[in-house]
Amino acid sequence: MHFDARNLPNNSTIEGDICIIGAGAAGISIALDWSKTGKKVILLEGGGFKYETQLQNLYKGKSTGQKYYPLHGTRLHYFGGTTGHWSGFCSPFDSLDFDKRDWVPESGWPITKKDIDPYYIKAQKVLQLGSYEYDLNYWQKEIENLNPFPLDNSVVWNKMWQFNRSRFGELYKNEIVNSNNIHLYTYANVVNILANENVSTINEVVVKNHAGKEHTVKAKQFILASGAIQNTRMLLASNSQAKQGLGNDNDIVGRYFMEHLEISTSELWLLKPFPTDLYQYNGKPRAELAITKEKQIENKILNGTLSLSPLSYAKHTIPRMELLQEDDYNKAIKNYRANMAEAKEKAKLENTGSITRAFELDIRIEQAPNPNSRISLDSEKDELGVPRASLHWDLTDLDKRSIRKINQLVGIEAGKANLGRMKLNDFLRDENDNSWPDGTNAGWHHMGTTRMSNDPKKGVVDENCQVHGINNLHIAGSGCFTTSGASNPTLTLVALSLRLSEYLKGKV
Ligand SMILES: Cc1cc2nc3c(=O)[nH]c(=O)nc-3n(C[C@H](O)[C@H](O)[C@H](O)COP(=O)(O)OP(=O)(O)OC[C@H]3O[C@@H](n4cnc5c(N)ncnc54)[C@H](O)[C@@H]3O)c2cc1C
């Protein structure tokens, strides 16, 4: 069922069994999991069914520290959420990502990879990916010409990725709108979350829209699923009862903001052409070069992978952290696409002879958990009266040292195997240089701001994604990640959301 909250009588009260706030990848996955359960599911979406500038502007915010994209250019504010323009590259986290690593501060999830594996299988289906197979041997039987580089597999392994640019808004609109027990409300922006007197139970949330309507939503269980920055903002802004914000007795909400650093780091020049499709972006399962668990432990480094782009193309691209600074989101994307098209054209002209053996190696790496990297509330408010988000993005020496080491390990192995020679980019050459290049791109992945820990002093949610101290408030999304892994977040956040969904079925 679908209702437009702008058309309801003012001050309506909506009641249900569970209330999901946000209809993006996390919120829609949970709502669908409750389809046909006979329980009344209220799904609140701030936007409508398409992009609208006025709504997108609610996402505007400030940032300080390491240069970041304008905050409203990194997410989408309508049904389907940020999957409306995501790239669709997916790979599960590695088991080491969940472990306590003594060289990675505040690492160690309260759950293991095994706890989440069954939900990865379900998440693959929701994201319409192939089977839950991320082993190179499996894909070599399915797809021709996936020859791996002959690198020592005790140091470097091939981490597989799958791809499907599933737009949740298009894929699941009909199923949700036609469902008998899912009640979707569009133009229903949650602006406040109200608890009981001792802030142990949420009683209701307040919804507003630009039509000037305000409504109340009551439910037995509430799930915040509006993206890591918005979830943080709502917890902090709901401060009429708990002065520091909900779930924030220990000043953790908003801290440990993590991104995936995606930076051009080196060049790999092959000694002779190596025929393989394994490392190509062609819409099929492909691999990135990853460092084994043993070598990560030995070198005390973060988890990261290197992907290959033909140098003839990559050298003409402008770092997206530069290109996407425009305040006008659509203009920024236009510039970005125009640069890619131009680079492709130039590459075509140059693609002769030895140039086809040269690649740019781009890292994607987890960011070390860091309490100074954080989302907080700005003094300025949005049009619905909610304080805007402010990001302070802060990187550490461990991030930089790990990037250098990963490149060095791959470079040494490429040399030993007589595959080719690697040239590090300038910013990585000097071990004492801790600066970051202009092209320090981020993956548009927001993680860690409501991190998971069973210790309320170290995390916002427990292992079931329940906010510490509030028995019916839960968080779905990559804000719950304790560490950010080397993989893009959406497959894991959908899996975690489905795990939360199952847990809640036992409670309602
Ligand atoms: C350009 C780009 C490329 C990307 N590529 C990849 C990729 O290749 N692989 C990958 O894994 N990830 C990728 N991502 C990240 C991916 O899109 C996100 O991880 C994912 O969409 C997050 O899902 P979510 O449900 O937590 O949040 P969202 O998808 O952002 O959904 C949040 C929803 O909540 C709604 N909402 C917000 N505030 C409120 C409120 N106050 N009240 C009610 N509703 C509200 C929003 O309108 C939205 O519908 C990419 C992101 C971008 C921007």
C-alpha cells in the first residue's frame, strides 16, 4: 500500500507493528522480508519516487578536515535511496575483517563472518547477483579467460567481485506498493524520535514534509535505515529527552566515520602482454589483487585491494574528488561523465604497441577506525528544522602506511614472477611523507558512525543492531560496521539488515 504523507489530514497518527525509517537498500530489504507476515509494516520514506532538488537539499551539510564531496552529492533522497545511482560492485567482507587485530585500533566485531554468511546468501538474491560464490576456481569454470597473474599466492590472492546495478526504487516499487501489509508513506521525513521518560523505549516518531504537514508514527519496534549520516543526524537531533542525543550517553554516535579510500597509487608495466579478462571491468565477475591474511598480520596493515585500469585511459581521468565538488549535483555528475568519455576517446587514439601493457593500479582500502573522524550537528538547520550534518573526515598514518605496503608487496611479487615492474606514485615514495594527494578519492561509502560493539562504552549498537539502552530502537546499514573491510558496503549492509530483520521477527 502507498500513501503520500502530504495528502493525509494534518496531525494524523499512524500505527503499526514495526516502523522502518528510510526506503533505501537497507529499509526495502527489511520491508520485503516482512511481506506476507501478517504484521503491519510502516515504511517511512522522506522523498517521493524520483529525484527532487528540494528534498535532496535536506542532505546538504558541511565538511572539514580531509577534502570530501559535498554531502548532498553522496546520497539520494527518494524511494530506493542511493541505489538510484550506485555502481553495483559487490563482494563480501573477509573473515579477518571481523577479527580483533591488535594493530588496528578498536577493531573486532562482536560477530564473525560465519554469523553473517547465511544472510549473505539471502542478500545476493535481494541484490539480484549470481550465486554466493566468490572463489576464483568457481568462476573459471563459468567464464572463459579468467587467467590470474602468476603471483605467489601466499602473498597475493585474487578477490572476486560480482556486479549488478540494481536500482531498488525500480525493482521493488510494485511489490511494495501492492503489498497488503507493507504501508509505504512517501514525503514522510522523520524529524524527531521521542522516547519514554527514562529513554529506554521509543514511543513515537514525528514526520514532516514541505507541504507543512506533521504526523505521528507509533510502533512496537523502530528501525533507522536512512543511511549512516542521516541515522546519526536523527539520533543526535532527537535530544529533547537525552541531551546528548539518543544512544549517545558515551559520546560515540557519529564518531568513527569511515570511508573506502580509492586512490591511484602506482603503475604496473607488464614485460609482455598477458591475455586475461580477470581484472577487467566488463560487467562480469572480476578480481582485484588482495593481500593474504598472513601477510596482513605480518606487516600489520589494513585490508585493501588493487584494481587495474589501462594507463592509456586512466592517465586522462581527473580525480573525482576534484570533479565532484560542484554544489549543483546534476552538473557535477555531468562533468564526471564527460571526463570519462573524453578519457575513453583519448585512450582509443593511443592504444597501440606497448601502451596496452601498462596499467594504473588503484587501491580500495578500509579506513582505520578513528574517533576524530566524525559526523556531528551543525548550527544551521534544514527547511524542516533539523540541524544539518557536519563531517570532519580524518585519516591516519596507518591508512597511508598500509597503502604503501600493499603496493610494495604486489610490486615485489610482480618482479619476482617476471610479470612486470611497478612504479609507485610520488606521494608513496618517501616513508616519512604523510601527506595525501589531491586525488584522494572516497567511494561514497559512509560507515562506522553507529558502530557495533557489545560494550556500550565502545559502540552504539549491540550485536543485534539494537541501540544500547533503548529496547525497541535498531539501526540498519553500514553505520553499524565496526571496521570497514576492503569490500564495498552494500552487500554486507543488506546481509546485516536481513539478520536484524530475522532477530526482530522473534520480538514482534
Ligand atoms: C555514486 C555511488 C556509487 C556507489 N557504488 C557502490 C558500489 O559499487 N557498491 C556498493 O556496495 N556500494 C556503492 N555505493 C554505496 C551504496 O549506494 C550505499 O551503500 C547504499 O545505498 C546504502 O543503503 P542504505 O539503505 O543504508 O541508504 P540509502 O540507500 O541512502 O537509503 C536511505 C533512504 O532513507 C531515506 N531517508 C533519509 N532521511 C530520511 C528521513 N529523515 N526520514 C525518512 N526517510 C529518510 C532516503 O530518502 C533514502 O531513500 C555507491 C554510492 C554512490 C553515491
